[in-house]
Amino acid sequence: MMENPVIHVEKLTKRFGSFTAVDNISFDVGKGEIFGFLGANGAGKTTAMRMLCGLSKPTGGTGTVAGFDINKESEQIKQNIGYMSQKFSLYEDLKVWENIRLFGGIYGLSDKEIAQKTDDLLKRLGFESERNTLVQSLPLGWKQKLAFSVSIFHEPRIVFLDEPTGGVDPVTRRQFWELIYQAADKGITVFVTTHYMDEAEYCNRVSIMVDGRIEALDSPSELKKRFEVGTMDEVFYLLARKAKRGE
């Protein structure tokens, strides 16, 4: 068992009537770790992530996220995490700086903090000239970088990324992962779901879910060694083909 994990779950379960979406899963995630949470459609990963984010109550099991109980302290969890989905969660009809200010306010930062951090963020991203641009006018890759930067604007302990790189080209995906590495270097834990197996290679450890259960959990190099294959694609295929249920 890991010492002082930022995410700790034991026998986490979620049932919808007679259907068990998440079946008795247990794992820990450490500070500053990039943790890949993989599974085919219908494997249960989105349901599990919703419980960890305080958006859905478990049917059974226990767990803590950023030190808060997932059964009793969902509001505190929401205040201590960042979240970004494939849908970006930015407001298309607001300017770049207005989006940053809005989310800074939602996260409880002061006007002074927001102003300072906005300048720093725009400079770091090379977006200074886009300060007053409407978000809907930005290229997809730029929106994505902005959405991720906004999701960690309040320096949360953990950021949950739900298939954040869907639909973008490989070069932009690589640039996005540079931002993930920078966040992890600052001690932010990154919990990421992805359909791209090359991205699984960038994670410190990877969990692979099949039919609601975790079938494998280790570093990409150890998983490839264990299954005697050369890529995470092949590891995923060997496990996912055991699945009995679809979407």
C-alpha cells in the first residue's frame, strides 16, 4: 500500500439496479503521479471517475480524494480538484481573459490573484496577443491548452482529465502532454482517461478496466514485460478482448 496517497479507493462499487458498472475496485495514486485510467467503452471508467470527482455516490466501498471521504465529503472534493473533459468546458462566446476570470472566480481566487495569474498564464502559453479573442475563434489545439490551464488555475491537488485529447492531431496531443508533465512536476496529480494507447506510454502507471474490474495495474514497461508484447496497444487488446459487455 502506498504511503500518503492523494487518491485511495478500496472495494469501490457502483450498481444501477441489477447492473454492476464498477465492481469492487481498489487502488492508490500518489502525489505528482500521471495515472492512466484505461478501458474500452462500457468498462466502467467514466462511472468510476464520477465517483472520485464527488459527482456520484458509491453503492459500496470506501475512498478518499485529496484527503476527503468520497461517501461524505463530495463538496470538499470538488473544491480541491480540477476537471477537464473532451468537451473543454470553456465558454465559446466569452473572450480568453473572460474565461480565465470566470473560472478563477468560481475557484474562489481574489481579483488580485486572478489578474496576476492571468498575465502569467497568457505569457506561459504565448497567448498574450489572444487575450481579447473570443474562444470560439481559437484553433482546437489552443482551446485545449487553455481549457487544461484553466482547470489547474487554482493549483488543485489533483486534475481529472476525461479523454482530453479527443479529435486533435498528434503534434497538438504531444504539446498537450508537455503541459501535463509541467503540472506533474509542480506536484499536481494527473488522473487521465484516454483512447490513445501511445498516450498510455506517457503515464507513470496505467490501470486497465474490463467489465467494471481492474484487470491490470502497473507501469507501461512492466505491463509490456508481463504480457510479453512491445506496445501498450497490444497489452490493451489482450485484456479488452476478454470483455463480455459493450457500451
